[in-house]
Amino acid sequence: MAVSEIHGDVRTEEFLLNMGPQHPSTHGVLRVVIRTDGEIVLEATSHVGYLHRCFEKCAENVTYKQVVPYTDRMDYLAAMHNNVAFSLGAERLLEWEEFIPRRTKIIRTLLCELQRIASHLMSLGTYGLDLGAITFFLHCFRERERILDLFEEICGQRLNYSYVIPGGFAYPWPDSINDKIRDFCVFFEERIDEYNQLLSTNGIFIERTRDIGVVPAELAINYGCTGPMLRGSGLRRDLRFDQPYLIYDELIEQKVFKMIVAGDQSYGFDWNVGVLGDCWSRYMIRALELEESRKVVLHCLDLLEKEPVDSHDLIKQARRAYKAKKGQESYVRVENPRGELGYYIVSDGKANPYRVRARGPSFNNLSILSDISEGSMVADLCAIIGSIDIVLGEVDR
């Protein structure tokens, strides 16, 4: 504690306060030390490392297939994206890419977008809860539970799936699930309008998020921010469009979905109610992506109906050699709900990778917290942290 200013008989003091790691609004074991002058935040310093799991070193001591369960625990709200990203990296390293059937790529794309919806529902719901909107939180979790029911039927798990593995899937795709996924997508369309009526255009919510935690475009680039953090500042960057993988190139060519960037007026929302790069803009990116992901899932279901079941002869032949050449390396990145997720893998010719490194978007996105919190109110810090949408398992991988 230090004296900051003296105005006549009024003396203001600086306080060092701990926000977390026990605070519910810090989304995990994040400790933020804030220096305040009354209710004004002068500085906010993030302290991470409480959850460190040594993911990369663990991955270097097991086979490529055995790495997959470790990837689940990084971003446990988007485990399918982690499974897919590592599997794509391993397949490139093992030179299996040509053996992966088109049907497998379609299913992986479907799973990624279904997982994106589930992750965004968690993000939006808990964000509403951070700011006092308890009803909105319950509505989002109602639909998220239905998605988890689908995942449970597909692979037996509701959170850490370990379903997508190098070469294919841990279990055969149950074709009986297709109609259930389609029914959910039809049901979900009306729920999206409900979310916007409940919170997106709510006057109190807009006042709590407008012009709060503003991230200028240049600052976002300097910190390496990606995903909604970057697109919320009006910058166009999405790996599904910029460096398509799986079947995203086909979806873009057919204009199945589009990139959501702050300032896009086609949805009828007045982006001018906030400032580009503020908490409201980042929230709206995720809210609008719900509909885009829903359209992709429906299109993938249509493609699956026309795609023949794989014989798997080619991939079985490739799996006989579960080793990469010595010195071989690969780096593959995908667009997960929080931004760019990448895996760098190096082989020394053995059955397990020689080196594995992960690049998670939450770490870079969180790094910007101090810059965008300066001068805000203490009560606004919950809104700022929630708008970043971090997962500490990915930060402390």
C-alpha cells in the first residue's frame, strides 16, 4: 500500500489486491494481482503456472496415439479441436495425409463445428453469469447439455473425448447419430434468436461491456492475439478461410458459412452501440458464430449421406508403419474457438515423437490483460477477463 495523491484533506492510497485464484470470474486457477487507486485499476498482472501439467514432455514419452488423451486436457472445452489438430500434425509427420478418406475429413469438420458451438455456449453463458445474467447462463447450458449428450453417444465421453486419433477415429462413427444431430440443429436455430433477445441487445449488458477493455487492432497484432479477440477488433483472420484444412476449402467455395468480423452489418446488429475491440464486440463474434457453425454441421450431414462408408484398406496399410523418418518435422494449426491452435512435432525415427510443442491461443490472448485493464473500474475487470475467454489448461499446458 502506498500513498498516491494528497488533495487538501483527502488522501488516496494505492492497494495491491488479489483477484483469484479462488475468484469464480477468473475462469480457473488464474491469479491477477491488481494495483488500485480507489475503484480504478492502475495495473493488472497475471500470474499463471498453478496448473502446469508438463504436456509437451509427457507427449515425448508416449506413442503418437497415446498423446491424444493429453491433448484433451489442454483446452478441455474444445477437446475435439485438440484431437484434430494433433492428429493432423501426426498424419503429416507420418506421411499419412493421402490415406485419410474424405468421409473421415467430413466427420472431423462436423465434430469441430459442433464442438465450437458447445464451447461458445459455455463462454457466453458464463460471461452472462459473470455480469449477473443468471437466466441467460441456464439457457446456454440447456443446449450445451444436448451437445454433450451427442458426444457421449458418439464416443462415450462428455468432456475429454480422445475420439479423433492419427489415422481416423478411436471408434467407428455411429450413423444412427446423424438424425439426432440434425434434429438438434433445427431446434437450435430458434434458440439463437432467444439468446440475442435475452442478452445481446440487453441495455444493461451493453452498458456493462460497451467501451470496456478496448483492444486496438495494432495492439492485438503485437500481442499475437487470434480468434474472436482479433476479429473483435475488426481484423479478418480465421485459419478456416486463410489456410483451409479438412473440407473447409469446399465449404468456402460453396459459401456455406462466412467469417464473422466486428463491423459486419449483414446480421442487422448495430455494431456502433459499442466500440470495435471492446467486450461487447468480442461477445458478439462468438454469438454470431453459433449460426455459422450450425450451418456447417447441417451441410456436413448432407455430405455424409452421399459419401460411401470407407473400406479403410489404405489407412490400415499405412498404420503398419507407425513411425516417422528421423529428422522429419511438421507444424499444423487449426482455428479452435479461442483462436489459432498449433502443434509442432519432430521425429527421431522412433515410435514416440522426439519433440512436441503446442501453441495455444489463450496464452497470447491473456497476455494483453494488463494493457487493456489500465484505467478501468475494478467491477469491469470481470467483464474484461470473461471477454477474453481463456482456458487455463491451455495456458498452463
